Amino acid sequence: MFTLQKYILVLLVACLFISCAGPQYSTSDSQPIPFGVNAALIEISPEEKEETLQKAHDHLVENGYEIDQFIEEEQLIVTSFKDVKNKGKNIARLLFLNARIIDADDKTFLLFTGEYRGGGSMGSAQTDIGSEPAYVLEDNWGETRKIYHPKYSGPHERIAWEEFLRVAHNFNGNLGFATL
């Protein structure tokens, strides 16, 4: 027989499992983005390679990313790690993004990928107005992980995915996805 305490416990466990599942994001044509994809693709014409790479560079800078490498001969842009705000908290050096022109299956694409850091704790970060509380990542092992669409995730995976998706979608809303 269920008592009130057992009923509440079952309800809390069910809510916990539901809350751990990541949201199912959709493409511009309302199709679900498959879990586990880690690359966003934008089809371009071969004649647009240089122009698109420059637009991607400018787009990343406009979105607050510092360019770490811009290798034209490899058609690759790599940003530095970027702080990301989430729910009013600053998450220090959470992620970086890559943009690269690739040729595959007789088509040309701009490919967005990225990596994020995991783990962290509350601490204080130095700003130009002094020290303020911030979420500071502990990167003891120098580990980074590929940004992917998480089915079950912690906050870092979800925040990294949402930032990645926002930047790619703002560049071009007609995105394809792949797992590399």
C-alpha cells in the first residue's frame, strides 16, 4: 500500500529521470536533431569558399569569440576558449568553436564543430571592476570534449550545445547535422 511518503518518493524519482533527459532540438523544418551529432553543416557553392570563410570569421568575432587560428590554406578557423553566461552566471573558458570548409560527396560545406571543458566549482574571477563570484572551471586533466547534442547531460554539455547551436543557426538557419 502506498503511503504519502512513498508516493512523493516515486514522483521525485520520476521527475529526476525526466529532468536529466536533454531537450530535443529541432531543425528549421521542424525535424528533430538526432542525439549525438557533433557537427553542423551549411552547404555552399565551391565558388563561395573564401567569401564564406571570411563571413564565418566575422560572425564568430561578432559573437564574442577571439580567433586563435585563421589558416586560409587549410580553410580553418579556430577560436580561443570563451566565457559563456548561463542563468546570470559567468562560466569561465567553457568552449571554443571551429569553422572549416570541407568537400564531401561532390558538395562543399561550411562545417561548425567545437569542444568544451567539463567540471567546475563556484569561486571568484578577476574582472576589470574587481573580484566577483563566478563559476570557475577546474580543468585538472586538460580535458576537452566534443560538443554534441546530448540526450542525457549535465549543465556543461547542454550549455555548450545550446551555444554551439545558437552560433551556427545565427550564421545560417538552414543547417544539416553529422557525427564526426
